[in-house]
Amino acid sequence: MQERLRGVKPAPAPAFTAVAGTSATRHRVLLGIDPSLRSTGFGVLRMARPVPQVLAHGTIRCPPAWARSRCLVKIAETLRDLCREHRPSVCVIEGLFYAQNLKTALILGEARGASLVAAAEAGLPIYEIAPRKVKQAIVGYGAAQKLAVARMVQRLLRLEELPAPDAADALALALAYAQEAGRLSLTVLKAI
């Protein structure tokens, strides 16, 4: 208060703060996963101030000619490698959405299952956040387009380049987890 009276400006608040004792302070490295059979997005963040540090992000691409089983193996292997390299302490995955096409929902479920196995094998607690909640947390609008999410992720993480759409969604998941776990909230994150 005395500094304010003397005209000294307070330091700007960090973009993401954590309440002592919450899981955001316990979990320093976060793995976000946006599952898809042909393009699974991933993002690894280390919680730091003033903004989280991006350790890795990208897309696990599987060509259309590959059998589904081959894609599932690639997804699981890549995520295992990421877990070994970066040693995350928590995984956040996109929650299920209601698909009108049953075949698409089943294929997405298979990719999600491969992702969950890799994270569970690493011993990570796994949380899911619904796509609309992630968009609401990052962009402020639950029906935001992928480009808006990518631009906001770029801005929040101070990235030089716009991340690929699926990687941006994975980074957004990790950011949304950090926001939700770092404050007192009436909603409880859903553990898997």
C-alpha cells in the first residue's frame, strides 16, 4: 500500500496463477492430448511465470493408407516417448463429444483409448475437459473456431508461430487445466 501511495506501480499479475496446495502447484509439467486417428495433437507445458513454457507440441500424423491398428500403435508409441522425455505429472485429454456419425465416434474412441493407455502406463493422473469448456476458458466463447483457439494459444504462450490446429487444441487443454486447477472453482475436474 505504501508503494502505491509513493506512485510505485505494482508488478503485473502473471497470466496463470495457482492457489497454494492445488494440483496446479503440484503438477509442474502438463501433457495435453487432442485425440484423432489421423492427426492426434499433443502439447507439453512446464508451469512457469509469467507464462507457461512450451516444451513440445505437434501432431501425430497417420496417412489415410495406414490401417487403423497401425495408427493406434503410432499414437501410443509417440505419447510414450513424450512421457519418457518430458516426464509430465498430469495428462489432460479432450472429453467426449456427441457425434452424429457412430462410425466416426467409434474411431475417435479408439484413438482416445490408445492415448489413455500411453498416459496410464506412464502413471499419470488423467483428466478430461469438454471441448466447449476449453474454448470458453481460452477464447471466452464455447463455440469458437479452431483458428481462434490457435491464435489465442499463440498469444497466451507467446509463441512466435501459430501452432497447428490439433497441437493448439492440445496446448489449450493444458492451459485450461492450469486455469481450472489453479483457482477455487465450483466445478470439479473429471478424472478418468
